[in-house]
Amino acid sequence: MAGETAGSGRGGSARGGTLQVVQSLAAQGEPERAAQLYEELGAAQRERLRKEAAQGSVKERHWLVDVLRRARDFTGAARLLDGSGDDVSVADLYAQGGQHVAAAEAYLRAGEVEKAAAAFERGGALERALEVYRGLGARESMAHCLVRLGRPFEAADLYHELGQAHAEAEALGGVLAEDPRYVEAVLRTCKVLDAGGFTHRALAVLADALSSSELLRADPVLVTEKARLLRRMGLDVEAEALLARLAAGATVPEASGYRFLKAIPIFGELTLEDMKDLYRLARPVTVTPGSVLLEKGSPGTGLLVLLEGTVDVFSGNEPNARHLNTLGPGSFLGEISLVQDGPVSANVRAKTAVRALRITRESFQHFLTTHDAASLHIYRLFTQNLAARVRALSG
């Protein structure tokens, strides 16, 4: 029947043809059959049918709205119903059809302001959503829109008023390095995190900013803030050394050891996600000059990655032990003890004040048990590197 009706040859008009059949079926209490007929039409025929129906009586249009709803042409049904005064139903139909901005306008006409704001936001009309949320006094929803609109400072101000420090810091984290207010955003983020008890995280944010460019690395405001955070962590010696370098005009060293950790051969095939998980296991270590970091013959305790300062490596712990090497930032010690039990093979003593990252054997073993793919890569590369060392010694 659908094929015969669609090809009725009435100059492209559905009036008196398909529309009449569809409306007749609906009026006779057979809306499912009417919906099936509508579904079988082509897109152009459905469009002509809707245009014809829009010129009919209110009763005829309501019949067809029910048919279109059953056929899941929600947008078509909404357009037919639009202007009838039933704006809530129109809005709901537009929303079902994914036409969220049209739905929002209908919700506004119906006085459903909160639904309108949410529909504007869902439809990507963020400025309109912001306007409606502002009228409602919905500050948290306003902040969400401001973040999505790329206005992080305004969002952060609202989150601050709401007492949502975590959200405030996250909003400020969206400020790009090329933004003229980037330094301001970093400083504010650090203060928010520090005030919330997350001083380590604040220091990590600052370290990331300092490492992003040579210009920022020497920024006196950022360096001074880093010194303040170091003092908060009880690292007064490091803070004073940092300020002394700043006063001398020296370049501030990179605070984060992530790139050093990433460069260690046995971690050479880890994914970004696994590297980040591994990096979070690292704990900062500070060592005074003359202190022993590793003692020959003692059990290995894990990995040390040097960030600042230098260490001397000796063949043993006796006074006349042979000096083997001097290592500085980027060097690492004890990686074998991460995956293999055994005593330390040399004595390592701090030549200067040293700042390092430590990953203990215990935490590393937990990492391996929870990261299957990473552990396979690490063991394979460890075996290859160990074999290369054996070959070098044999040669």
C-alpha cells in the first residue's frame, strides 16, 4: 500500500494521497499502521507530508503528531506541534530529536527556565546557557559554562566564592602558557593547592610551569613561590639555594625529574599512562654533602634518580677505595635492585648537596603487579641491558 500511495502521481503533493491515508488510519485508531506507512516513505515525501499537514486543522495535526512520535520522527512532531501552546510537549519532542537549542527556546516559552538552561548548555549554546543560569543565580552551572567557553579566570572566581578549591584549581589549569595571565594562573593555583594541604601537588604544578620555557625558569616571581613551597615542605636548605641562584642570575634548574625517569633504558617502552603512574611512585630525597647514598654489600633498596648536585662512586667503603666516577643530574643508581635481589656493588657518597627521586623496591613491585604490559616491557629491556653489560665485560 505504501508503494502505491507514494507513487500516486499528484504533482508531488501528498494532500489527498498519503497524508489522507495516514490521517485516516490514525483517526480509525490504527496509529501503529499509520506510523509504519510514514516510516516507509522517502525523506522528501515525509517532508511534503509534514508541510501539507501543517496547513490542516489542529485535530488533524495532533493525529499526525502522535503518528510521528510513534515513528520516532520527534523533530517533525515537534515542528507540527509548535505554535499550539503546548510548549512543554514541543520542548520534550525537540529534546528527544536531539534539537536541544530548539527545545531550550520552547522550555523558556513554557516557563521551564532550569530545563531551558540545561538544554542550551547541552546544545552547545553556551552563551545563552550562561545568560539563563545567571538569571537563576546558578553559580556552579555558570562556572561550568565559563570553563567550556575558555574563560577560566571567571570560572575560578565563581568556584572560589563557592568554596570549591579543587574546581578552582582545575579551572585555572586550563590557562595556556601563551596566555598573558599564565604566571598569574600558576601562582594562584599553587596558593589554592597549598592552602588545601596539597603542597606537593602545588610544587608539581610550579615545576611544570618552570620547565616549560627558559624565560619562565628564570621568572623571579615563580622562583620565589617555589622557594616558599620548599620551605613549607621543610626543605629550607633547598629554598635558600634556589634564591641564591636567582640572586646570582643563574638559570633555575628543572624541578621535575619526570624526563630523567623517562630516559632510563628499562622504561624506554612504557606508555604515557604507565610512565605517569610510575612517576607518582617517586618520592623526593635530599642528601647533605658527605652522606652515603648506597653502601657496597648492603641489600639494594631501589632506584635513585639525581635531580640536583653530584655524587662520587667508589669501589668500596674502605678509605683507600678507588674512585670510579662522579655522577650528576639525570644519572640514576640502583635500577638493578628494582627487579633483582642482590647486594649493592659500589659505594656512593654525596659530593655536594643532592636532591633526588627515590622509587623503593616495594612500591615498584606493586607497580609491576598492577601493570601487566609495563612489566613485560621492563623485564624484556632489563634482560637485554643486562646481556649487553655481560658482553661488554666479557669483551
